[in-house]
Amino acid sequence: AGISFSNQLNKDRQNTIIQDDYIAAWVHEAKAPLTAMKLMIDANKSSPSIFKIEAEWLRIFLLIDQQLYISRLSSLESDYVLDEVLVQDIVSVEIRELMSWCREKNLAIETEGLETVIVTDKKWCRFIVRQILSNAIKYSPRDGIIYITAHTEATGHCILSIEDEGPGIPDHDLPRIFDKGFTGGMGRLSNSATGLGLYLAKKVSNQIGIQLSAISKKDNGTILKMNFSLENDFDQIRR
């Protein structure tokens, strides 16, 4: 019976690997025409309707890109790579990626303290910031402001905060915003395509040594905080 169970387990693992490889291959194939579309969008910026098309293109692109990251999650714990990077280098790229959404709602983004150096996996950290910033843009009021700030505490830990002026989250929903599929009772998350963004951000954060937390009140905006580990913390995280 032990051998039979072991064989079934190995078979299940192989099927999972095949499925993950298929998803990754499909995502790469799907991104090719999206890349061609983006080139055409960039070449026609003068067209009044192009901003709306670009915003819709971005929604498709981010959903497909999110799926690629999901397919890589199983190998994340052993594969992430630590580097010293400027917070600015992570945040500025994601702001540019999401700029068409900001233009759509005439949002301003104000930054402060992003010259801070952190130790993290740059690719996965960008993924976390993307999920948080996407939510902030989605639930910001038109003509609103998103504040992105970084500061270093006395302990040496850097904290990156992303704050919006949206409807906020009621107290009874706040503990659940990182749950898989949670969409919220007050409409803050009701337009989320998958209900996975903050769940994935939390899952990845836990695996690469970032403490992710939220502060919010109903009708008073939301702040997502990323508390980065120090370099000598990672030996403990990897155990």
C-alpha cells in the first residue's frame, strides 16, 4: 500500500509539473500578440480613443501576467534571488506600467523617501507592488491622489506604504482582505476580476520575507504597508 501511495504521489507531482509548464507556455504565447498590440498603441498615441484602448489592453495584460506568476509560485521558496535595490527602481517601473489607468481617472501619484535601499527579490517585489498599486488605482476616486512613501525605522527595517483616498474597508472586513477570493461587502473589492490580487501579494510576501499589513477605515482610504526584512533575517526565513 505504501508503494502504491508513493507512486500515486509521484504521478500527481508529475501532472502538476506538466500543468504548470503548459500554463507558463500558454502565457508566453498569449503575451506575444499583446506585445505587438502595445507597439501599435504606442505608435498611435495621438488618437483620442487610444487611451481607453490602452487601459483595456492593460487589464488583459495584467491578468495574463498574474497567471504566469501563479504558475511559478510552487518553486518560489527555493528560487528567489536577493539583491540590494532602491525602492525607487521597483516602484517607478510599476507606476509606468499602470499609468494608462491613472490617466483614465486623472489620478496623481506623490512619492517620498524612495531613495531607500532594501534587500529583496526585485522581480517578486515588483509583483507585490503591482497588486497593491492596482487596487489603489481601482478604488481611488476620480482626480484623487495616491501616496507612495518609504521610511526606515529605528530597527533598520524599511517600510513602504501605498495609500489611497478610496472608500476604505470596514473593520469587520479588514482581517479578511488577504483571503483567497475575498471580494468585500462594501464594494471596495467588488470589481476585482479574480479576488486574487491581495491574496497573492500576501502569499508572496510571506515567502520572501516581507510583512504585509493594511490600515483602513470605512470612507477614509486605505494604506498597505510592506515591512522589509533585513539581510541577516533571511537565513531564518529560508528554514
